[in-house]
Amino acid sequence: MRPRFATRALLLHLATVTLVVVLCTGVYLLLAVQQLRAEAESTALGIARTLAEDPQVRAEVARISASDQAPDAEALRDGDLQRISAGVTARTGALFVVITDDHGIRLAHPTPSRIGEEVSTPYQEVLAGEEVVDWQTGTLGDSARAKVPVRDDAGTPVGEVSVGFERAGVFDDLPPLLTVVAATAVGALALAVLAFLLLRRRWERLTLGVQPEELVALVQNQAAVLNGVDDGVLAVDTHGVVRVSNDAADRLLDLDSPIGRRLDDLGLPRAVLDAVTGARIGSSAVVDDRMLYLDSRPVVREGQPLGHVLILRDRTDLVALTERLETVRTMTAALRVQRHEFANRMHVVAGLIDADRTSDARSFLGELVERGSVAFPVAGLSLLTDPFLHSFLGAKGVEAGERGVTLRIAEETQLIGTVIAAEDVAAVLGNLVDNAVTAAVAGERTPRWVEVAVLGDDDALVVTVSDSGAGLGDADPLTPRTAGDDASDRIHGHGLGIPLSREIARRSGGDLWVIDPGGPDHGAVFAARLGGAVDPASAQPKDQP
């Protein structure tokens, strides 16, 4: 039985080494082909860039593109552009060097008869100012080509330079490389046979008679348990050293090879450290832009503690979906109020018409056009010309009014343009307003109010939200609390809403911060800036129809 086992093991290892050599050879050849392709593309791009920056080329292309007449093909065949492109083609060995105007008309081409015709490959992206590097098939065949815009003195694209290298020329060095790789692979297989013959007896002693299939199954089972789930698994021993960390844990906590390192050296947030050590059970933490739920359990064997296992569950999508559903619910409520109010007013108009009071009906309709289809209980709402913010804050005003809080728009509100990032704005502004309403209801000041100021800064939206609540005191609202905190700490969103809103703002290049924690006349004042949330170009002058 021993010889047969050794023979089977040898054949298995030889087959494995053969497969590895074949795969490595294939990967090496693939990388070599990719490198040759990349070199050809890089060379074409460098030549095209150099030619596009040539002052004479730029001036001539700009002159032809600025002319209202079609390019003179006969003159171009003996012109400077054809001479320059032919010289570059001869010096670099390129398949072609083509120069076009801003309509894709060839101004220089290896085939003079094609000058004056439109190029056969797309050029719109290049004329938009982008550089294009790709393998394309044109009139001269398949080639690695680079297209670079030619710009005038003002920087406006007025044409393109296209440089290509023939596929056959790119892979001229591939056959000798294949020969060397094949010889190396054969030598590697010969060395493998010799090595396995020498190590066969020692290998059998080290395995203790365990079959290779059993070893593979053991490794596969462990990998399947750790990496076959979406939850992160992080295990530490009693000394705080990481012993197990699956791929999900590395991704969620942004760890790089944590196994064997101390937990304190990984730079983890305090909430994660507390959860791993068992100081908190069932806590949450914001790590980068992910909302994680942390569940820690001690590991004990025969009464001896071995450490802790931390399970990490990503709940970012769930929380984000909840914020979006809350936005939809608010907008639905606003639409329902608008529909009901509009129906009531249409009934009034119908009654006036039935009573032959046409003038009164016309006057009433004029007031509707002036005031809008519904009057939201929000003072200063007319300062908001953006329809989304008008409806959104109007709906929030209705909700606040139901809780005995007055929502108002600050007099310094001024927004030029329209909101284009509605989801992010609704998530951040809605969270701040909801927290402010909750704080106003919990506060002792009367009347209860919440004030919102909206400002535009180019394409950024800046909002401030203040309330009549008791303020923040010594609490830090930007730090997420865990499940063990008092419910009273969540008045100003000390749970998950504020940190998530801050992450949303930071993803757009903005931020969320506390302007004032509160004083004798008002509660807390929050501010948020969301970049790219406004389209200022959509603003129209008030006197423009």
C-alpha cells in the first residue's frame, strides 16, 4: 500500500506542478502581451501629444477650423501638415499619423487621396477635450492608436491628432519570447520531477499518512466558514493579538494583514475596541463611510478563556434605505396635503362659478396663482424658489406643526439655482430638521420653533438649522453612541443619524458641524455644506419669462 500511496502522491504533485507551470506561463505570456500593447499605446500617445503641441500644427489646424470654407484637399496634400505627419511617420515607424479639423475632416493622411474626407473612427470625444487610447479598426486596418485634441491659443479643441501602430508590428518580439518561456517551463518541470523524487519519503513521513484529499478538505472547510459569509469575523486571544480575520472583516475595518498584530496597533475606532474586548455588547460604529453593527462573544474551552470573537455586520445600505424611505414618506405626505388642499379650493371655484360669481372665481384663481396650490405653515417659505426645497420643507413644516413646533425660514436665505442632489440634501437636511424638532419638543422654551437658513455657494448648498431646545450641553453629537446609552442622549441625533449625515456631506466635499451648542435664547445650531448639490446655471432672472 505504501508504494501505491507514494506513486499517487507523486503523480498528484507532478500534475499540480504542471498545472502551476502552465498557468504561470500563460499568465506571463498574457502580461507580456499586455505590456507590448501598453507600450504601443503609450508610444502612440506620446507621439500624438508631442505633435498636438507643435506650434505650427496648432496654428494651421486652428486656421483651417476657423475658416467657413471646406478644407482644400489639393492644397493640403502638399501642405505643411502633410509634410510634418509624413516625417513623423517615417521617423517613428508608425502605421499612420492623421490630423483632422474640428469636423473630423482629414488634413493629413498616409494615403493622400483620403485627405479632405471624414475619418472612419469616432472623433467626438476627442473634440470634447478627452484623450482616447484604444485598439480600433480603420481604413488602414487594426492598430493601437492614440487620439489627442489639438487646441487653439484659447485652449479650445479645434481638431485631433491620431497616431497608430500596426498590430503585427507591435507583436514582432512575441515569437522569440514564446521560445524562451517554453524552454523555461520544460526546465521547471524537469527540476520538479527530480525534487519530488528526492523529497517523496520525507513528505510521506511529515503527512503522517494523511491523504492529500483530507488535507485539502480541511483547508477548504476553514476557508468556507470564514470567507463564505458576508459578515466580518475578527478573533483575538487573551493578549489582544489578532488570530483570525476574514476578508469581510479586513474590508469593513480597512485592515491590511492584521493577523499576528496587536489590536491596539491597528488604529481601530474606540467603539470597535470596546466591542472586541467585551466592554460593550451589541454596539454600533461608523467606520469610514460604513455603519457597522458589532456583536462580540467570549471564547471559552473547558473553563479556560481563549479570547473574543467579534462579528461585524454592515448595515449601511439598510440605514441609507431607511433615510430614503423617510424622504419619500415626507414627500408623499406633502403631495397628499397639496392634493387635498387643491381639491378643496377647486370646489370653492366650482361653487363660485355655479353661483354666477365669475369675477369672484377669477379673483380667487388669481390668488391661487400668486400663493401656490397650498399654503404650508412655514413662515418665509416664499424665500425658497427651488421647488424641491419648497415642497420638502413645507412638508416638514406640516409634520412639525403636528408636534406643536413652528418651522420658519430665516430671512438671510438666498439660493440661486436648483437642487440636483435631492437624495443627499433630503437625507442631511431632513435629519437636522427632525432632530431640531425633537429637541424643541423636549425643551422648556415656548413658543417652540425651528429655523432653517439655506444659502448657495456656487454649486454647494449650505444650510443651518437652529431650534428652541435646551442645547447640547457637554455632549458631542458627532460621535455615534451605542445601544447602552440613555434615550435622552439621542435628542439631537446622538445615535447614528448625525454621523451618517456628516459622512454624506463629506463624500461630496463638504462637512457637517456644530456652530453653537446652545445659549439662553436658543438651542443648538447645526450647519452642513454639500458640494455639487446645486446647479447654479439653471437660475433665471426674476424678470425673465
